[in-house]
Amino acid sequence: DVHAKDKGGLVPLHNACSYGHIEVTEMLIKHGASVNAMDLWQFTPLHEAASKSRVEVCSLLLSKGADPTLLNCHSKSAIDLASTRELQEKLSYEFKGYCLLEACRLADVSKVKKLLSSDIAKFKHHITGDTAFHIVAASLGSKRKQVIELLSRKGAQINESNKELLTPLHIAADYGHFDVMETFIRLGARVNATDGLGQTALHRCARNDCLQGCKILLSYNIDTSITSIQGFKAIDMATENIKKILQEPPVVLDLESELLEGSKAGELEKVQRLLTAYPHIVNCRDLDGRHSTPLHFAAGYNRVAVCQYLLSHGADVHAKDKGGLVPLHNACSYGHIEVTEMLIKHGASVNAMDLWQFTPLHEAASKSRVEVCSLLLSKGADPTLLNCHSKSAIDLASTRELQEKLSYEFKGYCLLEACRLADVSKVKKLLSSDIAKFKHHITGDTAFHIVAASLGSKRKQVIELLSRKGAQINESNKELLTPLHIAADYGHFDVMETFIRLGARVNATDGLGQTALHRCARNDCLQGCKILLSYNIDTSITSIQGFKAIDMATENIKKILQEPPVVLDLESELLEGSKAGELEKVQRLLTAYPHIVNCRDLDGRHSTPLHFAAGYNRVAVCQYLLSHGADVHAKDK
């Protein structure tokens, strides 16, 4: 257990960082250890590393998201505890650098402005060597061009290579970000720059069948004769489609109006033919009209097959027409439920606003598209957002009944989200006897289903609140799973016991006729099986496929289903073996008794085997424990 805590709240990562064990530190983080985990005195692993001058470990932690500004119980940050002025400055600089890279990834202009300086603009990632330009080249953010301009003005190096010897232009070419490619070249990016294989951006575009990228590079006079270290020119790596424009200047045809008309009319074969030959026109515009794209037309006219094809061939779900409408506005306005679902699945924002701050839900509600409204709400649409007339979607709903439905479903989804987070205060604010029975529009999940899967520490309190308000603990979702089935699947034993205590039927079956015991047995969940057996679950129940729980069980579980389990105290042997680095002993014990992997040193600091192995630098033992379920977040006393 990488999350296991000892008496002082230390997780294994604290131990590894404190002693400067770089390999173990990297291993623990790779297996999910929290870099900002705190002990009882609010010391993070970075506090430990900084106070003991573990410089390499500090850089690794920062590259993985460690925050050097977090305060311990003495109101001291890791920067404050750094043993030298030089290390303090290094921590501060690297932290600002990683914050800048993250802001560039999000294309967050305001954050970039706050962080940017001539010094920070040249920061490179400790592990990958990526600069801010490399990161923004891959960004999906709509304001990436503005970020590039800001970086350029602060002196960021546009031709710098990362550790894979890729320039930012190579990255933009790989992602097909044509706006970024053009901006880079305009700002001085070398079009003929080569990577570690001696390939230019043209080689990569040619290989990836990226027609528009090739056209951009050719328009900037890239050298098509450059040969890679493997002896290939761009044309040698090109698809048949690309070879044509590398062999001779492309013939420019105005096919956009044909594609726009075909998308509007639902002429799938025409759309397929056009985009097979000219894939770069997928996001062309109706320049004589509203500047709609083919996807706007297909979505508005409910051309399901055409929408699917366009989306699978690079159509932009975020493209806005003259009025700021995205394709989702069109689909919702006309009540096209299947297209709406498809667009959301492909990343369309349910709260996108046009120039007058109308969302897709405003459109659907004002036109009584009831089914579309429910779908949007289930995907996170907010009916309280106001348009330019200070009207919400609820205000615009055409009937009192629809207004009440929007309000009820919104509260219901807010409750489900609060249950997912196990946020007791939010649950209390939202809960009523009516809302407690709310079910998800698509999945059929109740609040109990959601909290059963929650990772929140206060999930038991939430369950008690729901129960007191009359939530149905034995309700099945659309997959015919009860909340007890969900808790069993997630191995949330505290939830299982609470559910059963509050009246959950232990013998309830799912759509396959399986009980929670079937699922625990199949998943090798020993403790879950023990809990269910202690509540006298019927082990003879047979699924519709003819299986009892024992028929689906692992060898480990079959023993306790055949006869009462033999309880052996092997934990001290595992703890000692982990401390001493006795790999064979650890392997033998966990092969036979895998459920003791996160046992505790109850007579000491409540350390787990992983605490000991990490603290004593037992690399092989750490690796084995982590691969067998050790918790990197476990804290000691």
C-alpha cells in the first residue's frame, strides 16, 4: 500500500525522499504515491527532501507536481526549510517553471501573464526537456496563439529542442495544429530544423497524411530534398495522397460549397468522397452565410451518419459561427437527441455560450426539447447560467412543468456530484426526501450507487444522511446493480458494512443473477467475502449462467467458501522480511496470503511493509510490494 501511513502519518514516499533514495522515489510516484501527502505535522515529502538537501529528489518531486509553498504545522514551506539559499532559489524557480508549463498546456492567458518573466520563459522540464513552446504546441486550448505571442515577447526560444530532439514545430506538426505551425514559422521557427532522426516537420506531416500541414510548410519554402539519417526524403515517407503535392504543385479546387451542401443534405457518399480526396477541407466555412462549418449543417439538419463521419475525420466540435454558435447549439435547438449525444461524446462543451451568452440548454429549454434538456443536465449543463438578458434556461423554459423538471434534475445531479466527492456540507444543503430518490437519467444510478464508489473519507456520513432522508438502498440501476454490488466491486468494505447494517439485501442479484459474493469471489476480494459471509449470505445462489460464487472464485477465496478460514498471524514475518530486504520471504508470504500486503506494525509506528522497505532502501522488495497492491499513500502514526 503506497498510501499506508505509519504512526506519524508518514507514507513510504516520505521515507524515500528523506533519505534521498531517487530510484525508490520515482517508483513510488509511478505507482500512485501522492507527492503532496502530509504527515501529522503537515510535512510533505518535499519538506523532507529540501530540509536534507536531497537536490535531485527535490527536482523529481517538483516535476511530478509537488508544491513547495505548502505549509507545515510550523507555517514553514519546503522552500523555507531548504538548507541553502541556492536550493531555496532552485525550488522557487523550478516551481514557477512547472506552473508556467501547466498554464501553457491549458492555454490560460491570465496565468501565463502572471508567471512570465524573461528568466522563466526559458524554463525546461527536468525530465523531458520540453520548453513552454513545446507544451503550448500540443495544447488544445483556444487561446494558444495568444500564449505563443506572449512567450515570444519574453524571449522564449522557439527553435530549442527537447530531449527527444524535437522542436516545437515538430510537435505542432504531429498534433496537426496548423494555426500553431503558422504562428511559429512567422515568429522565426526554422522550417528545415531536423529531429534526432534527421526528419523535418515535412517528413512527419507526409508520414501522417497531413495534407494541410504539408501545404503550410511548402508555402514557407521548406526544403523537400532533406534526407533523414535513414536515407528518406519526405516524399519517400509520404502517403499516396501527399505524394501528389510533393511531386507537383497542388491543383486548388473550390470543393467547400459541395461539402457544405452535402453535409446539409445528408449525402454521406458525397461527403466521404470529398474528404477522402481533400481531408483538409473538413472545417471549411460557409463564407457567404453564417460562417457555418459542415458539422454545423449536419448537426442542425440531424444528419446522424454525416455527423459521425465528420467527427471521425477531424471536424471541430468547438468551431463557432458568426454568432458564436457551436454545432451543439444547432442540434439542441432542433431537438436532435442522437446528434446531441454524439457531439458531447466527442468533447462538445455543454455550457458553451454564443455572443449573447445563450447555452445549448437555453436553446433546448426555450423550445421545449425535453429529452435534450435531460441529456444536457446529465452531462453537466448548468440551468442557472444567465444570458445577456439575465435569463437562465429555467427562466426560458416554455412551461411551468419544464421549469420544475429542470430545477429538480439540476439539484439531483448536484447531489450525485456531492456524493461522489463525499462532501457532507453540500449533501446537507441539497438533500430533501424528494431529491434523495433522484436517479441518473442515463445510468439509473442513485445517490447510494454514487457514494458506494466514492473515494471520499466521509462517505459513511453521507450514507447515513441519505438513509435518514429515505433514499432507497436496494434500488437497482440500469445495469441491475444495487449499491452493495458497486461497493463490493470497489472493495469499499466500510461502505459494504454500512449498507448491510442499514438494510441492504445481501442476497440481491444483478442482471446476471450474481450476488455481491460472486463479484468479490471473482475479484479475489478476501475481506469483502468475509464481510458477506459474516452476514450469512447464501453461498448456494446460482447465476443465470449456472455459477455459484465458489465456481467463479480464485483459489485463495475457494478456501474460505469451502470451510471457515484459518487465521494465521504472518504479518510480523512480512514486516521483518520487508525491513531486511528478504525478497524470497516476501514473495512466499504474499503469494499465499496476498491480503496482508498492507498490514501494520501495531506495536510500533503502525508502519506497513512498504514503509519499512522504502526506509531501508530495499528496492527489489519495494517493487514487489507495489506490484502486489501496496499503498503508497498509507500513513503511519
